[in-house]
Amino acid sequence: MPNPRRDPALWLGILGIAVLFALLRWNNLGAPLTRDEGEYAYAAQLLIHGSVPYESSFLQKPPMVAYCYAVAQLMAPHAFWLPRLLAGVFAALATLLLGSIARREFGAGVALPAMALMTPMVLLPGIEQFIANTEMFMLLPLMATVAVYVHNRDGARVAWLAAGALAGLTLCFKYTAFPFLAVVFVAWSLDAWRTRSSLGALSSRWLSALLGCVVTAAIVLAPFLLRDGGKRLWECTIVFNRFYAASSEFGSTEVLERIREFARSWWILFLIPLGLLIERRTRVWFWAVMFLAGWITTAGSYYGHYYIAIMPFWALLVAVALRDLAAWAARKMAQPEDRMRRALTAVVLCFVFLPDARWMIRTKEQFATDKLASWGSFLESPLVAARIAQITSPRDLVYVAGSEPQILCYARRFSPTRFITAYPLMIPTPLAAGYQAEAIRDLQRDAPAAIVLVRTPTTWLNEPASPPEFIDFLRKLLAEDYDVVGGYLAGHWQEPMDRPEVSHCTMVLFKRKSP
């Protein structure tokens, strides 16, 4: 049997995946921070300075993503792009784990195709998800949990303990990973029962997994549990998200639109899995269930990052189908199976990253401009933050009226209120009125030295069904206590600026009047 380590095709495949990985990310690493990244970076900024998210910033995600951003900031305080590099490392390691899992489950011929497919798929069509979002980090502990199961299907309690610890870490990135983890442990339990048929042995393994999960979660959540018993953490990540998931941002319409978008760009990925019908494989059912469980984790959202966690399992199913199709075609055409599999994989991969091709050849400046111009006020944020840093001191508080917390990160300033995005204030929920009253009290108690008013539709500051109290208060506050410094008018910064011009701006900077 030939040594796989000396197989030139193997190393060429690995090199090709590495090159594709770099091509997909070279021009977007340094693009301006987006809203979600600003939210996580601000939470990290609080942690580094001794404050805590949830109490000092309304963070909707569990804290692991804030820890990742804090590590990046400690490594390079002024490299705002470092979390993206770190997220890329997490994704690359998760891809390697997928290859290990595929090799163990279906043989060496599935590993490289699965890894090659996953590389562009986690970015979604058009390199939509180049940012360092929660799901990109979550891929690593999720795939590590699956890998422990796959490599230790008859494993002892220590394997269950390790898997439980990794599952706890996964949940501390995002609670919606639970369906994935439930499928893994249910399948593992069925395997263990078939092997031992002992309720006692199975119970001890479940207790080991539970212990690993609880200990890991307790360590991750300790700062917030010790602070207030986890009250604010529960409110932001459970109570509010329950109402948020019931809002108009989620539902069958949004899921169908996302599926249609996938079908337009990746129609071949819907077609190739039909090859799984050629040969019935006993382990395919598990990966099909994991793939279906992934759609539950999206909570019915249109937002692309909710779908990142599905991609490893989709890639694996497609890779298995490609292997079966290649074997069938090789028999029909009397060709070597390996050659047929590589050819089919290359063709499918070309179709997968075809929607990304035009973005891969953009310059860094072109990518940032073309991609972010329609997303929100992200291109303007660094300049506005620089101006804030000039007119305020590091001890001054700054309020961003909108959902652009990246401005606070660029300026290295803190907000007088935990509502650094407008979501909790403006999304119509039973909590909105109370949150608006809290934000008003915060701004009255600690008057910010500067206020940035964001007026783009994507900032969520003007929602028709929201209570009007906060907007009325903000208008009065700006009119009476603040002077206009400058603003973005017709795509360029204008300073000085008259009050009547404010209504035509996308972003306006105000400074508090001298007492």
C-alpha cells in the first residue's frame, strides 16, 4: 500500500486548499469593522479595562466571542483586523478537523474534497461572511466535539468528559448550537447502548459529559455569575433574544429567501447530493441529520452568518456523493476512480466559488467600498472616530445614536449607556419602553461629551412601531445642549456645518456646549 504522506496528489490538494483560503481572504482582512464586529470589540474593550459586558454593553451573544476579541486586542491593540485573522485560524483548524472526520468515516477519498468545499462555503456566496462573527469562531469547538465522538464511538468516560467540555465551550459562543450537540450525544448514546446494553455504563458517560460541560461553562461565565448572579447575562442573551427571535427579522419567508439565494449561486450543491442514492451508506444518515439540525440553529433568520455552522456538514455530504458518483462514472467509462473523483471535485469547486470570483480580484479598497457601502455607515466610521478623538479626551464619554459601536472602538471611548446599538431600544418588544427609559436616565446622569447621530435606514434608530419617547428625548437633547461639529453630506465629510444641513446627512457629529 502506498504511503499517503508521499502521495504528490495529496500535497498538491492541501496546497491548493491553502491557496484558495488565502485568495478568499487577502483583500478583506483590513476592511473597516462592521456593526457586529464593533459590538464584540467594544465588549472586549470593556473586559480589558475592568468592566463587564451585559452590564456595560448590551451584548446579545454569550461571552466567548468577546474573549476572542479581547485576546486579539491584547496581542495587537491597534490592529483592528486581527480578530478576522484569528477567526480565519479557527475556521482553518475546523476545516482540518472536518478532513480528519471525513477520512475516519468514509475514507481518504472524501477528506480533501470536503475540506476544499468547506473553504469557500463558510464565507457564503459572494464572500458575504468575511467578518469575524461568532459562528466563525464557534466552528472549531463544534467540529472538535464531533471529532471526539467520531474517533471514540466506543470511547471511555474520558472521551465523554472531553466532548462535554467542548460542547460547553461551543454553547458559550452561541446557545443555538444545542441541536447539533443534541444529535451528537444522542447518536453516541445509541452507539454505546448497542455496544454495552448497560444503563449504568451509559449513565456514567452522560454524567461525565455533563460534568465537562458544566465545569467549562462555569469557568467561562464566572465573571458574570460572580458579578450579579448572571442576571444581566440572562436578560441580554435569553430574555431579549426570545423576543428578538419572534420579531419580523425571523420566519419562514426569510429562510426561503436565503434558500433561494443559495440555489441561485450554489445550485450544484443541491444537485450533487442526489448521488448519495447510488450507494446506501450506513453512516450517511448521521450527517444528514446534522445537516438538517443546522437549519434549526438558524432560528429562521435571513442573516448569512446564522448559516455558517451548516456548511461543514453540507460539504461532507457533497464530498461523499462525489465519491459515489465518481465510482459509478469510473465503472461506466472504464477510467481510474481517483482521477474521476478529482475531476468531478474540481468542476464542483469551480461552480461553488464562481460567485466569489469577482470579489477575489478586487483590490482591498475596491472590496471595502463595493461590499460595505450598502451595509451601513462602516466606511465613514474610522474618520468620524478620529474626529471624536480630536475633540474629546480619553476620559470623556461618547454616545453613538444608532447601531455603529465600531466608532467607539476606533476612538477608544466608552458609552454612558449599555445600549451601544439601537436594537433593544427600537425593535418592537415588550422590553423596548423600559430600555428607552433606562437609556434616557443614563444620558441624563452622564452627559456625553460628544454624540454621533447616524441617520441611515440600516442603523435601526427609526422604527415606526417603536415607542417614540427616546427619539423625542434625543432630538430635544441635541437641539438644546449640543453644537454641530460636522457630518457626512453627499458622501463626503463637511465641517463646519449648519443645523438645517443635518437632515440631509448620513452621519452627524455633535459636541456638548460649554457650561
